[in-house]
Amino acid sequence: MTSKRFKLVAKVSSSNPISIRTVLEELVKKGSVKKAEDANGGFIIEAEMEGSHAKELNRCSYLH
């Protein structure tokens, strides 16, 4: 099957942003974790993933 590149953009919020940021940065090897600028806080994650279908990648337990 042909592999395609997909761009992921996600917003993650938590009641414990310091702890969750550490975990997110460990999981997102090729991408970025930035603090969201809205009033709710949280993080914006941007990463690229490769696979045959977006649905397949949606089931992944980690980002690389």
C-alpha cells in the first residue's frame, strides 16, 4: 500500500498542565507541543504521521 503523510493538530487540556506537558513531549517525537494562548490554557500539538489511511493513524497509541 502507498504511504501518505498526514498533519495532526490537536488541543489538549488538563487540570495538571505541568505533568501532562512532560508526557506529551515524550510522546510527540517529531512535532511540537506549545502552550495554548486562550483563557482555558492547555496545549496545541502539531505533528506529522505517515500511514496508508488517516483512520489507521487515528488508532495509534503514540505519535512519532
